[in-house]
Amino acid sequence: MSRRSKLTRAEKKAALMQRVEALVDQMLDWAEANVRPNLTQIEDQALTLRQRFGQVLTDSVIAGQDNVEPLHLPPCPQCGKPMRPKGTKRKTVLARVGELNLERSHFYCPRCERGLFPPG
Ligand SMILES: [Zn+2]
């Protein structure tokens, strides 16, 4: 049912490095655009990027979890039959690393005509 196969560690690393590299480029772009920033300005920029780095790392691990691409279909909370996958939805969660825009699987029970959008 998975619409994409599991990524290898090398593939995960390559995707992660690309996102981290974009943050490094942002810092370099900022440093070039701001000729003589003071320490507070440099810190502000570094802290903003540090937060994004935390989000990128967190997001990359969550994206590989089974609740994003479940191995088993969850049972319907009402009738207990396995639910059908109904694609994914994006959900914004406020975590300690900041806002995360998570992709979550959505399920549907045709018998009870109810959907399930697992929390967390
Ligand atoms: Zn049901």
C-alpha cells in the first residue's frame, strides 16, 4: 500500500544534506548581504537557522516512521475491521523545535463511513 519504498540510509542522508546545505547557504547569503552586523544580529540569524535545523532533523526522522507509511492498517475504532488507506494529509504541530508541517496517513472505514486521522 506504500506509495514509495523505504529509503536507504544513504538516500536519507543525501536528502537531509540537501536541506542542511540550504541552511548553510542562507547563512552565507545573509553574511554577504550584511557587511558589518553586530553580535546580536549574527546571533539572531544563527538562532533562526538553528531552529530550522532542528525542524529539518525532526521532520526527517518523523517522515520515515511507520505512522506516516504504516505497515498495518489500523482497525476501525467503531467496528474493528481494518480501515482503508485514504492518502495523506498535512498537519501543523507546534513542537519544542518549532512548527512542524507533518504528513499523516488518513484512513477510512467504508462500513461505518468514518475517517481516522491518527493523532501525534
Ligand atoms: Zn468501521
